[in-house]
Amino acid sequence: MHRIRRSLAAKIALLVGLPSSLLAILAMELLRLPPRAGWTAGLLVVGICAAYGLALHTLLHRSLGKLVQAIERAERGDFLPRATVESDDEIGELARRFNAMLARITDLRVNEIEGERDRQLLEDKVRLSEQLDAQRAQTDETNRRLQARVRDLKLLFDLSLSINGTLEIDELLRRIAELVGLSLGARETALLLIDSETGDLVVRETYGFAPETDLRGVRFHVGEGISGRAVQSGEIQLVPDTSKEPRYTGYQGRAATGADSFLAVPLKFKDEVVGVLGLTRPGVDSFRPEEIELVGSAANQCALALTNARLFQATVELSLTDPLTGTANRRHLFARLEIEVTRALRFGNDLSLVMIDVDHFKLYNDRNGHPAGDEVLKGVSAALTRTVRKVDTVARYGGEEFAILLPQIRREEALAVAEKLRRSVEQIDFPHGHAQPGGRVTISVGLAHYPTDAQDLQQLLRRADAALYAAKNGGRNRVAAYSLGMRPKPLPAELDKSKRPAERAS
């Protein structure tokens, strides 16, 4: 029964052959054919049905079976094989239509495959484009950082090159303020240094401020204001909005304040804060983190350069300054003498040399001790320095003797200055001064003038010294100008050119 249900040919043979056989049997019954004729007719009918069934199997079952096989292959996804078309009847037409359907399906599948491939290509292209965009953005960011880093390194290099080109502190501070301010786009830059005597923070150099705003000398105590806090903490102090920060005073109110950003960077050398670099930018929160880091690196270089400059200055001062009185030493005096005499010879300028000796200084030392004598020398040098001009040179000549160079001053004016120097010392109330001869510590002063009294350095020095001894021999506590007949004292070996060949020969 299962085979009959699945076979169209069997169904046709059954539906056609069985009724035909029944009709043939019925006809034989009705016609009352003899048995032998009946069996013959029956066999004939059966043969006809068998032939009919075989024909149906050949025409339907085999052709439809091939078509079903093609359909089964298509069902499994194999669309390339086609059904066999063996006739032009309905089965052949069905096979052709099925083949046409397979062709359409194949075309659709091809289009689907091509569409899937195009979609995949598009997705790959989009993904690649996104990757390229991400890589481009990353490259751009890397380039930006590299450019910023190169710019930062250039700033540090230029700063190092500039600040290492000088050991003069004022010039160094000017270069730092200008270069840092320009490179970082700061509207205003200020350099503040620690005053070694008071410990205060003092503005030493500025850049970018209005011409009428002179901040040099403005002071902050440690911990006062933003700069003072930078010294106290040793850390960078950032004020994103100066208008909202009550501790920001705008350099004691002498600089304009507003909605700006302010950065105070301590200048540190070996954990010691030597100053502060202050930067002001317009706008709120205008300092980026990488810029703050850059300023910190620049500040370290500046601190090192300032420390080196101070050490150099201290070394120079030690080599040119008398350690007890703070005045120029003998070496510095002779160097200045040569410079000033050369200038006077070249331009015809006046030049006076004043020689000073503290009266009865050995007696004061013997009675009161050397520490008291040192205090007298300090007091005398301070009085001399206060009395003369900044362009004048006060030097300790040796022991209790001092020398003062007075450039571009006439002889009469130099004599007035010498008398003023004598009085300035006489008015000082030194300890134990009442025990000195005359009841006070006094000085004797000798003066020689170029070109009136001398024509060269050796003559000027000898005749000033001769005038000093004339003042001492005349009773001390007086001023004597050189005049003919005064006996000169032998010249120091370092200035006596007549002795140099002999010294070299020996």
C-alpha cells in the first residue's frame, strides 16, 4: 500500500486496470461464455492490464522518478544538475519548467553569493576605513605629541643655550624671563629670588608687564600669596582663575588681576628653593598639564644656572673683595687703577687717588684686642663706602690702610671729598675710642690728582702715598694733598715695573 501511495503509475494502473478487469469479468458473466472462452478472455484482459501497467511504469514512473531525483538534489542545495527532458508531453514540460526554475534559483544564488561577497567586501572596506581612520587619528595624535615634545625640547635647549651663555645674574634673569615668557605664550613673567639676608621672596626681573608697572623690589614673606606658598611647599602652585582665588594679590596689588591663570613654579636646586618663576596667562584654566611639566623642567635648569652664577659671583667677590670689610681688595684696586689711569690718559679725564690710614691703630689693637680692631676696620670701611659715589672704588690697601679711586673729579672736589671722609670717621663713636690719642678713632688722608700731580700710574700711587705720610707726620686726623717736596714711599712690587726684570733674572 505504501508503494501504491507513493507511485502515480501504480495509482493509475490500479484505478484504470482494476475497474477494467471487473467490467471484463462482469461482461463474461452476462454473456455466459463457456469456461474455456471465459478464461481466455480473462487472461487477455489480464495481459492487457499488465501491458497497460508496464506502459504506465515506463512512461510515468521512470520519467517522474528522474524528475524527483533532480528535485531531491535541488532540495539538498545542489542546483547545478538539471532534470532530464525526454519528451514534449506534460512531464517533459514539467522537467523544462523545473530546469528553468533551477536556472532562476541558480542565478538568484549567484546574485546572493555576489551580493554577500559585495556586502562582505563593503564591510571589510568600512572596517578597513575605520581602522585607517583610527590609525590616522592615532598617528596625528602621535605627531602632535612629537611636535609638542620637539617644541618642548627646543625650548629647553634654547633656554640652556641662552642661560649658560652668561654668569652675570642680572643678565641671566633677564634672559630667563624673556625666553620662558615668549616660548610659553605667557602674558606676564616674573622672577623672584630668595633674599639671603631676610629670607623674603623679592621680585628681581619681569617680562611682559606694562612699562609703568615696575615690580622690582616687591617682597613676599615665605607662605604669603601664591609665590610664597610655592616657596613654603616646594611644589608648583596653579591658580586656574585668579579672580576666584583670594590669596592671589597680583604682586601686592601692583599688577592688574582678572579672570586669568597663574602658575608659580619653585626654582629648586638640590631640594633647596632659590626662587620662584611666576607666569600669567589670559583666560581661565589656560595651562595644560604637559605645559606645567615643561615649566617644571625649565625651572630646574634655571635654578641650576642661577646657582652656578651665584657661585661664580661669590668666587669673583672672594677673589676681588676683602673678606673682613667687604670692600675691594688690593688686587682689585690695582686692576681698577690700571683701567682708570688708562681711561684718564686716553680721554684726558680727571682722576684722584685717596690713601687713608687709621691713626694709632696698633695702639688700639694692643689695648683692646684684635676682634675690637676688626670692628674698627669694618666701621671705617662702612663710613667710607657711604660717603663716596657708586662709581668710586673703596679698597682695603693692607692692614689699617684704605685707598679710594675718584674718577672724573677735579682736584678741589677731591679734596672736599677727602675732608668729608675724615669727618665721617671722626664722628663714629667706636668702643674704647675715648682711650685713643685725641679721644676718638681718626684717620689720616693723603691725595694725589691726575694730571696735576702725576702723569702715570706709578707716579699717582707714589705721590698719594707720600701725601698720606705727610698727613701723618703733620699730626694725623687731617687731609694732605700732594705737593712738591713730599718724600714718596717705595712702590709695591706688583706695580714697580723697574723691579720686574731683576725679579725675572733672579
